[in-house]
Amino acid sequence: MSEPSSWVLKHAGYIPEGSDVLDLACGAGRHARLFLMSGHYVTAVDKNIDALEDLKDFPGAEIIQTDLEDGSSFPLSERKFGGIIVTNYLYRPLLPLLSELLIPGGALIYETFMIGNEKFGRPKNPDFLLKSQELLRHYSPHLKVQSYEETTTAEPTPAVVQRICAVNSL
């Protein structure tokens, strides 16, 4: 399993201590594991949960298998979280919902590919690549942006990414 994202590690302190964390499109669960080990209750959501088998009986872990893009209602729309983690995933219809799922003082930590990444590899489809400042434009009216960047990374593999950490200051 890969290491947690350096962006997530850098901004994890914005998530209130002991609060519930949502790891959306969690993949193998690298961030779910990070926050479980930090004492958070974690809800890990993904279409394929095979890699999360070892977490099913882990205290504080909730595993939800769902296709976030199948048109059905979002299974957690009535819940609130102190932290929401999204990495390497983009499904634009979910963007508005994420800020609504945060408790006051809760943090959204989001990092995914943007236009320009196609020169390095997948994803290449513009539907899965953020436009310049897309996360900033979307979340700055609703959340207090703590940190934002668009950059080319070298690790773990070369990629063009957009990252934001924003807090619900309501």
C-alpha cells in the first residue's frame, strides 16, 4: 500500500481531534488507516472494498461499498464529519455536497489531478481533470481556505495536481 499523501499529512491537523472522518473514494484505505491510527472514527467509502477487508472489524472503522457515480442518492447525505479526505478522485456532482457534510470547524482536504496531467499519464479525460482554480472557485464562497495550490509533483509519480484545505468556519 502506498504512503499517505504529503498534502493530507501536512493538513491533517485542521481536522478536529477525535471527530468523524470521511475518506471518500478511499481506494486501498491509506488515509482511512492514518486517521484510524490517530483516534478518529472513519467512514471509508469506495466502489471496490476488497483492499479494506482488514478494516472491517477494526474499532472505529465503517466500510461502505457504493458506486458514487451510478445516479443513486449519496448514502451519507444526512451525516456530518469533522474531516473529509478526497485524493485522486473527481466526480463533479459530489463537489457541492462535500462542504455541506462538514461540522462547524471541520476540514475538507482535497487533492486530485488537473488539466496538464495528460502529458504524464492517466487520467487524460478532461471529465476527470480539474480546470485551473476549480476547487478554489467552488469552495472559497462556502469554506475558509487554509491552503491551496496547483503544482506538478514528482512523487510518487509525476502528475499535475490541484489541492485545497478548507475549513467550515460557520
